Amino acid sequence: DYKGQKLAEQIFQGIILVSAVIGFIYGYITEQFGWTVYIVMAGFALSCLLTLPPWPMYRRNPLKWLPVQESGSEEKKAADRKPKRHSKS
């Protein structure tokens, strides 16, 4: 559903942003860029774990689809239509 997609996107972006800020601060303090990369990658892995599987919290508002129509009714409707005649300019 659309609300679940929005929630997953917000969670994903939030975790990435927080891990990037924490990684930057920790990497700056320790003067090691590698730690910044590791922390951002860990945040990415965590956000993927939380948002990619179809968890029930993302499926609370299912979409209502139209009922299935028989294929014969569509062919009948197409046969009933009159061909359009274009006027010559």
C-alpha cells in the first residue's frame, strides 16, 4: 500500500541520515575515514533489513482492486463499437 511505502521510505532515509551523521562525527573525532564508511554501511544494511522485507507494519492499508471481468465481455464490447469515421479536411 502507499502508506506503507511512504513509511518504509521515511525509515530508510532516517536511518541513512542518522548513520551518516554519527559516522561523520565518529570518523572526525578518531581521524579515520574508514570508520565513517563502516558506520554508513552498517546503517544501510540495517535500513535494508527493516524496509525491504514485506513486514506487516507496511501492509496495514491494502489497496482495493477492481473485480476481475470475463474476457468474453471485453470482446463483445469491442465488437459492439462502431468504427470512427474521420472527416476530410
